[in-house]
Amino acid sequence: MFAVTALGAFMASLDLSVVNVAFPALERSWPRDPQASLAWVITAYSIVFASLLVAAGRTADRLGRRRVFFGGLWVFTVGSGLCGLAPSLPWLIAGRVGQGVGAALLLPASLGLLLEAFPRDRRSQAVALWAGVGALAVATGPSLGAALITAGGWRLAFVVNLPIGAAAWAAGRRVLADDRPSGRPGRPDYGGVALSTAALAGLVLAISEGPAWGWADPAVLGGLAGGAVAVAWFVHRCARRTDPLLDLGLFADRSFSVANSATALYAMGFFAMLLGNILFLTSVWHYSILDAGLAVTPGPVVVAAVSRTAGGLAARHGFRRVLLPGFAVFTAGLAWYVVRVGPHPHYLSSWLPGTLITGLGIGLTFPVLGAAAVASLPAERFAVGSAVNQTARQVGGAVGVAVLVALLAHPGTTPLEHFRHLWTFAAAMAVAAGAATTLLRPRALAPTG
């Protein structure tokens, strides 16, 4: 059960970052297409993924998580095949949209299946380990993508999802129990789906493209304004309906509200650091893409090693007692980069300690934040609760990448200073997330009854 649901989460999360390292190869494949058009290969996935997560989580709760999980797996795998075969850029972008739809269906359904299979006293540990798999996928995307592209070109980075999807389908048919709700499910709030999609798509589009198009560009301003109006309209609609797409009562749960706020803040620094570290190694230390990917790999290994232990500690001692030290460790790792990393390559003495320390901090925080967000929710709200948490992560990540681009483009400083500013920003976001986490009750943990 865990292996199948975690495999779905790994596939969906991996493509958030693996395509970043393929961008130079895509430019070589389509040299006549402008860079702004090529950027849609990256942003189309993020926009669709973030904008559909809440609706997908609600659908999984209504129609059955097993059914939605397999639907998402099928859509994601087909989308990957379209990307791998793409004869043109529009075809590739269409395949990325399909991947985004499939990923949005996969993630909340997989977590909902996992939570329902575990007793309440073991859910924090299970969720932390599941979230650790997702964090591992995001963090290893650059190194795995670099290896695949070096071995067989950028198409291999998409085609590799086909056998993984087939294996997850075959295993899931045997081990995932049918959880179809009894009775006839209610009619979905299609208006709420449209508003939530428009709100998140507009905001994420503006945040993602603002640095490239200019923050005063009419399309960027229109995306921000339209997204804000759609958010307000969506909240108003949810407050008035008896069966809304998103039950606003979820946010009355203190752990849910605090954990999602901390997740959004932390994701800003995490995603900025994730891409920024690869760019530093390739542009300042002049590593190849493959060497840079291998250089950051020890950090994700630490994430995978400590995620399960972190979940167990949170279940026994409370989320806050694990999260606060984790944020402190992550901040210390970023401070190491600022103080010890210089313009000349010294991997063992300057880079490796930093990536090990930050990896430990990530393993103690991101998985536990995911567990804190859903631990006290009722079973019928597991999938939608997970979707909200994943949406907070993706929107925070989009903001972080936009800040990264702005920092690297700032005139009047050396490239090394650009990255020191980046690491300082990521540390500040970790401190802000830690401050939010102090609002959790000291002994907040998964119920044991």
C-alpha cells in the first residue's frame, strides 16, 4: 500500500523540478522558438498542478480515492508519453498540461488512501514518510534529470515515467482497496472549481512570469488583479453554499491553518534554494549539469533517511518540538553557505557540509508540516486537506522562484553576492515559518484514539 501511493507521489513531485535542467537541451531542439515560449514547458505544469489540487482533493473525497488515483495515474502517464514523442513545442506544452492534471489527481488521492489505511496513532509517521518521498523527488529532480538527459536526451526524462506508471498501475490493482463512497455522491460545485482554477492560475501565472515580462506588464497586472478577484469571489461562494468545494470550516482547525501558513512561507525559501544551488554550481563554480546534480545529491539522501524518524518523533512529542529544531538546522545550513562558500570550488570543505545540514533540516520540517496539516482532520476530509497543503507549497514555491530570478538579475553586485542574498532570503523564510509554527500547541500531535 505505502509503496504504491508513495510511487504516485514521487512521480507527480519529480516533474516539478526535473524539467529545469532540460531547458538548455530544449533550446537546442527548438532554436527558433523564443525563450518566453519555451518557459511554458515549465510554467504550464506548475499552473495546472497548483490550480487543480483543491478540486482534485474534493473529487477524491466524493468519488473514491482509489478511482481518482488510477485516473490521475493514467492521465499523468499518457501526458508523459505525449511529451516524450513531442514533434513540436505546442505538443510538448500540451503534454505538460496533461501531466499537471494527472499530478493534481494523484497527490491528494494517494495521501487519502494512505491515511485511511493507517490507525490514527500511526498517521503522523506515515504522512511524514510519504511527504519525505515527495520532498526527495523534488530535491533529486535536478540530479536525476541531468543523468537522464546525459544518457539519452531530454525525451528520456519524460519517457522514464511510462514503465514507472505501468508498475504502479499493476501493483495498485492488487493492493489498493476499493473505497467508493456508499450512496450517490453529491453534485460537484462546478462554479467553485472554475473560480479556484482561475484564481490560482492567474496568481501563479503572474508570479511565474513577472520577472520575465515585467511587473508592470498588463498581462501580469491582469493576472494579479483577476486572481485576487477570483479568490474573493471563491471565498464568498464557499461561505454561502451548504456543500462548497472547499469547506472553510477546515481553517477553524488551528493545526491545519498554522501548518499551511508555515508551508507556504517555507516553500518560498526551499524552492528558491533548490534551483539556486544548481545555478550557483553551474554558473559560479562552472560545474557541468551532471556534476552539479551529483553535488547536491547528499542532501536528498539525508532527507530520505530522517523523514520516517521525524514522523515518529512528531507522533510521540508533538509537531512543534520537531519543527522548530528543524527550521533552526535548515537556517544554520544556509548560514554555512553564506559564510563558507566562495567563488572557487571547494566541494568537500565548503559545499558538502552545507548540503548535509540543509538536508537534515528539510527532513525534519517538510514531511512533518504535511502531517501537521491533516493530522486532526476527519477521515472524509483527508484528500482535500492534503490538496490545500500541496497548493500552499506550490504557490509558495512559485513566489520563491520569482524572488530568485529578481535577486539574480539585480545589478551592481557580483554573482557570488547574488547567491548570498538568495541564501539569506531562504533563511529568512525558514525563520518566518518557524515563527508561524510557534502558534501550534506545544503537544499538538495525531490523536491516538
